[in-house]
Amino acid sequence: MRAEGVDTSCVTRDTGAPTGLILFEPRLPEVTRVQYYLAGSAGSAGSAGSRLDADRVERAFTAGPPPRVLHLTGITPALGTSARDACRRALRLAREHGVPVSLDANYRSRLLSSEEAAAELRDWIPYVDVLIASDDELPLCAPPGPDAVKALLDLGVREVVVKLGADGAVAHSADGELRVPARPVRAVDAVGAGDAFVAGYLSALLDGEDIAARLDRAVTTGAFAVAQPGDWEGAPTRAELGLLGAGQGTVVR
């Protein structure tokens, strides 16, 4: 992570637990089996990540200037009670420090039931400024009802960003709806596309770009991800964004 320019100053080691592991098994061009070795189970303490606790989160907010954005995903609370409590503490700390919160729903049925995920994520929504989800994940985040997007905006989420895969993406906010098409590439491996999309969106947000530019960069980084094998290996540098014509997409309201 340091080699990629990530600040690891708040990282601590847990010598009593292994690093988490995810195995990808490509079976068909559109089918990849995924096995997780992350969460604790009977006779297993789980991965080091599953033992994240609230004290470590506290240090990330107090060791220096507060973060510019707190980003959470729906995977972390699925890893165990300690990780879940750490997420809840992080949300409260973000509120106390005025830090905007981004949430990628990122639901994984192998880790948590839909009922459990919905109960947790709906409690988080009042803290969330930017929600990123696929169409089928929105009902897990919103209270029951016919219009999940409207309900989420009414609860205070500023931006509801919906990933539409090959159809691009759409962002909903108080200003209305904004759509961008996907960037056409030859898809090699879809694994990691969602994370790449989020990375593009958040990097543009941190650059002070508007929603249209954020969406444009998000579909660009997502396209880079699917165009190469591997989870993160295809992620572009800033200098490479223009290789797919970033900034040239058409936004449809």
C-alpha cells in the first residue's frame, strides 16, 4: 500500500490473526466463483480485519487532521461484532468532526443475510452523504416503500449514485437526476469494477469536481477495471485517465 502512495501511518498489526483472503475462480466469461476467508466462525477468530475495533478507528481521527472523507462498505460490518462496532463508531466520529461519509453498499450474500444487512445499513443512512449502490442493493439501504431513491434523499443522503453496469450510472440529488453511459471497452474480467467505479467517483469528489465529472471519472475507472484481468491491477493513474477519453462523455438529465 505504501508503494501505491497510501498513507499507512495509522495501520497497526494484529499478530494473532491472519490477513483476510478472497479467492476468485473464473468459470465462464461472465461467471466467477468467489470464496471468502474473512469473517470469524466456530473455532476461528477470523481475519485481522474482522478484529478491527473502535479504539483503532478513534486513533485515525485523533492522530492528526481529520480525514477529508470517511468511506465505508457493507462488507466490513459483515465480518463480525468488533468490526461492526468500529464502523458505528467511525460514523459518529465523522459526524462529530464534520467529515462527509461515503457508503458503498457492496452487499455480499455469502457474508451476511439480506435481512441482517438491511438492518445494519438502514441504521447508517442518517450519517451518509454519498451512497453508491447497484439497483438491487438500494432496497437494503432504504426503508420499505415504492421509491427507494426518494426515501434516501428524504433521509438526508445528498447523492444516491446507482451503478448500472454496461448501461453506465445515474446520480440522484436535490438537483435532479444525472445519467452517463458506460465507456465501451472489451470486457475481460468484471471483478473489481464496482470498487474501481467508487474510487473514481471519490477521487473526483476530493478534487472538487461536480457530480457530472465524478460520474464521468467513475465510469472511466470502472471501464479500466473490466478491460484487464485482476481485481485492482487495471486501476489507472491520473495520467492514464485520458486513454479512454475521460471528460468526453455525454451527460443526460
